[in-house]
Amino acid sequence: MAKLDLTKFKGVLFDLDGTLVETCNIWDNAFETMLLKYGAKKRGRVVPDIWLDFINKVKDTAVQGTLAEAFAQHLMDLHDIKGVSSTDFHIETEEEVVRRIADVPYKKGAPELLLWLKANGFKIGLVTMSPAMAVRSYQNNPNINKLAPFKSIFDITITGDSVRRRKPDPEPYLIAMEKLGLEPHECLVFEDSIEGTLSATRAGVTVCVVHDAGSDAVRDELRKLTPYHINCYSEVL
């Protein structure tokens, strides 16, 4: 694996779920809760099984700009769920996630890297497709606040409800760079998913993939997208 040199960059952008914080099973469980709520029989984990099949089918199609709702519709079709729109199904899933993230921890080494970047003058951005209400929940999370509070670390925050086109479209990262006054060659992005990595590479930035159990099934695909991969943030300090 290639070795990262942080001194080559002026800004660092982070995805949130699975990249900065340990949320591997939260989305799985939230989707399962919603499926059961609307009458589906439980069929095991949603991610990575159904998600992997879905993302492989749509990653190069026009549906990417509304990927989250498209996946919600995919689940609804798969389980023959009626009586709710894919938009409402997705919104309710996000609300369920927010209820579950009150005390999730940082990934190992993440707060140390964030504090080092801040102390050394890097511009730091959070680029997540989670809604603003989820970010606010993290801002009140004691496990986050006692180590590296979001409000004092991030110069800008981009959320899923603040963009027109979501990851894997490059828009979220392009907006983040514009707000920070940075060019693509000046930025490093940390991501954990295929859609996030595609979004960043399409925006022209260097991407480092952070290992997360939720992306185990797509590890080979991620290796094709970038040469930079880490298991822990201490590897880049």
C-alpha cells in the first residue's frame, strides 16, 4: 500500500459514518427496524448483502444523484412494501439512525489525527450524507466532545440535506473545497465506502480509504479506486 504524506496537502475532508465514527451496524439495524415496521419479514443483514448487490448495479448509472432514496426504493420493492414513499422510508430510517448514535465512539486514532491537523493549521471539513440532525446529535455525543468536539474541529460541514446531488456524485466534495478555498490537488479525503470514494475521486482529490467492517465485502473494489488504505489513523501520523 502507498504511504501518505500529509505535508503535501492544505486541507483534509472526512466522511462521517464508518470513517470517523464506529457506526458499522447502526444503519443495518435501522433499515431492519423500518422493514419490520412496514410488514417485511426479517431476512438478515441489509448491509453488505443487499447493499453490495445494489451498488454494483447502479454505481455507473444516472440514479447515483439520489442513491439513498434509490436504495430505499430497492428495499421496498424487494420486500414488497406498500403504503409509504421511498422518500419517507429513507427519512424515517435516518431518524431511526439519529436515535441510535447518541453514544457511538470515534474510530481508533481519529481524535488524535483531528487534533494534530488542527494544531498544524490544516483546513478541515466534514462531508457526510447523513442529515444535519444526525450531525447535531454527534455534536452532543459525550464520547465525541471529550476527545475532539466537532464544533471546534471542523471549519465547514456538508450534509446530505444541503446538496442537490449526493455521493457518488462529486458535488458534495466540490462544494466543500469551494467553501474552504482549496483546489483538488490541495485536498486529502478520508472515506470508507464505494460511493464516497467515487464521489471524492470524481472531484479530483486524493482519497485514503479507512477500513470499516461494513465495507469488508467491497474491499477489492475499493482497492481499484485508490492506492491509499489504512486500518487505523495512527498509520498516517
